[in-house]
Amino acid sequence: MKKLILGTAVVALSAGFAFAGSHSVVRMGTEGAYPPYNYIDDKGEVAGFERELGDELCARAELTCEWVTNDWDSIIPNLVSGNYDTIIAGMSITDERKEKIDFTTNYTQPDPSAFLALSDSVDVATGVIATQASTIQASYIAQSGATLIEFATPEETIAAVRNGEADAVLADRAYLEPIAAEGGDLVILEQNVLIGGGVGMGIRKSDTELRDKFTAAIESMKADGTLNALIVKHGIGETF
Amino acid sequence: MFEHCAAPDTLNSFHWMLCYLTTGKHMGLYISFGTVLLLLAITAPSALLFGFGGAVAARSRFFPLSILGRGYISIVRGVPDIAFFLFFVIALDQGLEWLRHKWKCPEWTDAIWQGNDFVVCQAAKLPLGTSPQWMHEVYGFALAVLTFAIVFGAFAANVLYGAMTAVPKAQIETASAYGMSNRQTFWRIIVPQMWVYALPGLGNLWMVLIKATPLLFLLGIEDIVYWARELGGTKTSRFTDYPHGDWRMWYFLMLLVFYLGFTKLSELVLDRVMTRLTFGQATAGGEAQRRANA
């Protein structure tokens, strides 16, 4: 009996070692509140550009992937403490973020950011601008002459403009366009702001193997044009 | 859910609403009500247990135990809830993984802390990276229950400590005159009589606990407030079959009704419990009951 228990323990342990170091299931962390990049569809599942992209990348890298949603504010801390393995949430590659985590190669071009306001006469240089907290847009406004107010979710930034708390929202153009198309009273200002180095997947610095796998998969999608097709389909912006 | 929901834009408003309210996403909202109620149902007794333990420890004549009890009460009561929920849960999770790592992967040579990263071997992960999503959710839920129980247990400990001291001295003196030991006095005299003094404080705690459940989202659990915010937000027709404007007000109004209804119900129940506990007690309430019946 003792031998049997010992035997199972050894098997269990060696099974443990077999997958130590490599990922059997890759957990993909996203926000689920930033269409068209990622959002929760009517069925309650993660959908959007990054869902399709992520599933395709996992198929190419031969990984089993699982989707989880997390608040934007704590999306980096939860990655580094290991609650999921990647961030795929429309996160632009910046030097500041690179100090904490690594990025794969970018899978979108630097997306122009735009202002959304109630009228096009708003002075964005000195007005009150709403952005989502801890985004490239937030740090851009903080360094400009305008007054910055930050919100936890993108939805709240739009609401702030509607109720007059802010003069305009600064966000990715791809996010604002569907809202302006249907919002009636809201307009996108002509002026574009170019910030960030494109969107990439965030991965723990210690996880170089996974980063290289995803980078290779992204490169292969860039090479055969499937990435461009996805970008056009979801209206993300410039193609490669 | 219903056949005719396939093309919502052709429906009249009643059927549209029916289809809208039965989407998979709304099921998430309904399930989250269950999550919140389940959390309350498990947390309240566990917090009471922590509280009882803390109060007994604080009263102990064995000095180290008494210091432990008092330390627990003072420290947890003093730390802001939100800091506790952000820091303690991550620390607890990492502590457990660290222990499992030392046990399961003794030959691991890499550092566990690599810059910002907390890296343990895959076999030490809690839950294992291979486990299905529901295991992750149950684990997160269990961490949440434990954290709530520790936080609210400290407050409950303080309430119970006070209640134990409030039991009339004459009762305890009578007990020792009958020859009861300290242990007997505690279990037979103090514990049965303290509840009447503890209930107002515990009732307050229960109300606060009901209102504190939205902290769940900090722990990655999708609670009713998360879903109300997500469902109520503006939806454009490109991303959903049910486009609508900013409906957060209606969703939060529903939450308001839920919370008010639930606290009202709790008040009714607490009042009845109070009447039961007061019966035959040497308190003003007990005396009033006796006179009314006499």
C-alpha cells in the first residue's frame, strides 16, 4: 500500500515537472470594454478584433488559450503576479510600460487618437479633456496645457462629455468612430494626435519563450496578409 | 433564448425588451445576484466564527494569546478596507504559491522575484494553469470569502468582546457561588446571555457587509455592480443586436431597489431575532416584555 502511494506521488510529481516551465494553457487577459478591440458580446463572451486575432495567434503557435477579463486599472499588476499570461487589450507599446512588462511586436500601426466633442468649436489645447486612466492619451494630456480628468472605463469618458463635465474625450480613433456615427450629437474633431508605438501583447519579462512564440505568430500573420484582413474587417485603422 | 429573437430590430418594444433581458450577457447579471447572496451566506457565519475566536483570544488570561487577539482586532480594524482587499489578497495568493513552490519544485534555481515578476514553477500555481476557468473562479471566490471573513471578523470580535463584558456581574457571581468553573461560567452563563448585547452591533455589521459586496470586483469577481456598469453602458449597433443609449441610470436604480429591499428585509429579521433574544433577560427590554405579559 505504501509503495502504491509513493508510486502515485512520484507519477504526480513527474507529471508536474513535465509541464513546469512551459505553458499548457495560456490565459489571455483583456478588458472587455473597448470596442472594436475587445468587448463583451450579447452572449456574454469576449469578442472583437483582439478575440479573433488572439484565437488565430494561439492556433498558429499551437497553444490552448483561455480568455479572462480584468479591470484596466489592475491589468498589469495581475499579469506580473501571474493571474494570467498575456495582456491583449488594445495596449499601446510605450517606454513607461516596457519598464514593467515586455511586449510582442506590434499588431496594429500606431493608431491615431482623436478628440470627440459636442461641437467642433472646442479648444482642445486649453479645455477640459477626459481620458481613461493609465492610457497613453492620459499621459499625453497631462503633458499638454489642457486640464485632464481621468475615468476608470472608456464608457465614463463619453458620458462625461455628454453631461458637460468635460469638453472633449481623447481616445483611439477606432474606438470613437462607431460612437460618433451613432451618437447624433457627438462629433470627431479633424485634428489627429499620433502617440504610442502601435498595440502589442503584454507579456511578463520572465516569459521570453511565450513572447517569442506570439511574435513569430504575429509576423506570420503580417506576412500572409491575414492580419491586414482582420484590421480592415474591424475598422482598426492603418494596415501594414 | 426565444426563436423570434434572431432579428431583434423587427420586434415591437415589449418583445424587444423580452429578448434583450434574456441575452447571455443578462444571464451573467442574474447569476451575479446569486454570487453576491452566496458570498453573504458563507461570509456572515465565517466572520462570526473569526469574531468569536478573536474575542475569546482577546479575553484570554494567557498573555501571548490575548496579545494575538487584541492585535488582530486593532490592526484589521485600523487598515482601510480597500487597502486590505488590494494588498492582502495578492499577498495571500503569492504566499500560498510560494509555499507550494518550495515543496513541489525544490530543485528550482531561478529567483522567484525577477524584477516585478512573481515566478513560481507551473506545478505550484494556484489553481494550476491547466485547470478550467471555473476553478479559477472558485479559487478567487474562496479568497474573497476569507478576506471578507477576516475583515468583518475583526469588527465582530470587538462587538462580541464588548457583549461578553456587558453580561451583568451578578450573573457571573451567582455562577461561581453555584460552584461553576470559569469554563462552565463562560459557556453556560456568558455565551447564552451575551447575544442580546451583541445583536445591535452585529446587525450593523451585517448591513455594512451587504453594502461592501461591490468590493468583489477588486478581486476579479464579476459582481452585480460590474454587470450593471457593463450592461448599462452605451451600445452601438456595430457591436450588439440591441443598441441603446446610456442606460446605466436604470441599472443602478435596479441595484438601489435590490439593496434597499434586502436591507429592509434584514431589518425585519433582526427585529424578530432581537425580540426572541430579549426574552427573559435581565435588560430593560426583557423587563418590558415581562410586564407586557404579566
